[in-house]
Amino acid sequence: MHAARNIALCTKDCVCLFICPTGATDTENGQIDFSKCIDGCRLCVDACPSHALYLVPGTYPQPQPKTEPVKTALLDLAKSKADQMALADQLAQESEDPVFRQLCKTVAMSNRILAEDCYREAGYILPQSNAVRQLLKELVQKHEGDDAFPRDAVEALLAKL
């Protein structure tokens, strides 16, 4: 684990400069040189009076598969967020007050993001990137002539991306 700095919290007390045994900290640009930072040292983290320094793991554990009850709860929460988004959009359209309209649009966007996060965590959403499009195209080509492959579903998904 190596140290990193949250610039928004840093008060430039510079204790990290004096405590770091390798000189990995730099308060001018806010960066910590990972090549100099000692794995797991945490002297700067413990010494920082503004709590702007934290440790970043070098590796992360594999996510655990979601159980069916967890997936069901995530999907229920996503539906609730989608319903709230629709209600906020409707209120924004019906309102004459520009401040209230903006508030409703913000609430709608927040609920959309939360719903997407729930769907993603439940395993029901793909990133909409060129990499995903390319992967799906390659899958279709790879399974050419394979009747067990759900070609129509993959092509429909590609059309929607």
C-alpha cells in the first residue's frame, strides 16, 4: 500500500515532508511518488494533521458474486430510483419556477445514477464503450454458425449501444 493525498483536504502543514524517510511527498504538486513510497509505511498518513493522506492498496480483492436475494434487492432499489427519477422529471416539466425545475432535474439525475449503479452491481448493465462494442462484435464473429449462441440477443444489444 502506498500513500496518496486528497488535495481538497491538504492544508499544506508539510509535516509529511519532514516525516517521510524517502522524500516521496511533494506538497507543491500534491503528488506522492509511488516509486519512492515505502509499501505500508504510513508515517505520513499518521502524521498528517489535516487527514489528507491515505493508503491506496496495490491490489484489490475480486468482487464476490451477488446472491439472488441481493440481486433482487438491488433490482427493487433500482426500480424505486427509476420511479423517483420519472416523478422528478414530471414535476420539472409541470413547474413554472426555474429554481424548482432545476432542483427536480438534479434529483432526477441523481436517481438515474443510483439506479444505474444498482443495475451494474446486480450484473445487468454493460459499460457503453467502444471496447464493449468490439467485444460483442468479436463474440458474434467467433460463434459464427453456432446455433446455441444467442446471436439475435447480442446483435440487438449491439444495436442499442
